[in-house]
Amino acid sequence: MAATTNFSVRMDSDIKRQCEALYNELGMNLTTAINVFLRQSLRAGGFPFEVTLGTPSASFVSAMLEAERIAKDPSIKGYDDVEEALMELKQ
């Protein structure tokens, strides 16, 4: 068995509590979850997920521009409530 070591991490107590509950549902404790993250980091050669500044994808930007165009187009029927829209769909 490989030698182990301890390390201390400062984190928001609410984040810690939420993560403990989440990982408990997955059948592991926070220490095991951190070890999984670190092992996946080694396999990936970095973060095991994409880390970005939140720049939206091209398809997202395109969808938002289309939504703005539709919202401003007076020839496209709009609805004031969900029931009205659902009734139209049922016809």
C-alpha cells in the first residue's frame, strides 16, 4: 500500500456540508471524493473538467440572438400566459 499523508484545506463550511451530503449519497466520504478528483486530474493532465470564464458557446449565442429577434418581431404571435399557449398547441 502506498504511503499516505494528511493535508488541510480551508473551505466555506456550507460548501463542505453540501459536498459531504452529495458524496455520502454516492457512497463515499469527502476524503475519497478528493482522492478521486486528484487521480482524475493526473489521468487528464490537468483539471478533469473544463475550466472557463463562462464564455458562452457559439450555439448558445446564436440561440439567444434568435430569441431576441423573435421577441422583437411583431409578426410572431406572443402569449401572456402558459394556458393560452397550451390551448394553441392543442389545436
